[in-house]
Amino acid sequence: MRVVDASVVIKWHIDEEDSEAAQSFRRLATSFAVPDLLFLETAGVVCKNVRRGFMSPERALEIIESIADGPFEVHSNRGLAREAVRIALGRDITAYDACYIALAMSLRADYVTADRKLFNKLQGSPFARHVTLLADYAN
């Protein structure tokens, strides 16, 4: 089981940098753990793409339906919030990003992200051992 965030999942559906790596990674594992906020984060990305004229509203809905039906073990944010706040304040990252780290720690799982800025902020911290950059994982 691996924890994945919206930066990875969205690349399964939208062609952008590291999308090939995301597809390869997806084939390596059959299920992924996510906090339930993943669905709103990916919805935000597709809405932004529609507003910018990069995709149709119909395509956005197809993507969200596919994600909703994805191979995810979904965990409530409620049980992760306290640890997420502690991590977020300690590393100057968003509580959203910290929620994925908290989940990975609670499951003793690897957290895979395509967010290089987040990955770099975690280097040198106790959380670094829980996080793998998608580009590195796929190699």
C-alpha cells in the first residue's frame, strides 16, 4: 500500500510533466491509500483546467468519476487532522499536504508525490523517510 496525493492522481488523467512516470507507477501497485480530501483537490484541478479552456466540462466530469471509482482505500481527514496540523506548522507546509504525510506515517507506508517543492521542504526532516518523489520512484 502506498499513499498518493492529488499531484500524482491527476497525472493519471491529464497529460502534463511526469504523466508517463505516474502511469508507470500506477501499474506497479493495485491499490493506494488516500485521505478523503483527494477528491476535492482533484476536483479543484479539473475545474481550473475547464476555466482556463484546457478541457471541456464533460471531460472534467469524466475524470472526477474515474477518480471516484479509483483503486483507493479512503481514510477520513478527521482522524488525521491533529497530526497534520503538527506537521504543517513544523515544516511550513499546508495542512492538506501534511494530511498525506500523517496518513503515510499512520499506515507505515510510502507517500508518493509529484510536488517537488513539497518534497524539497521535507528533506532533512524526520518526515523525509516517508516521502518519495514520483520521478524518483518511477526510475
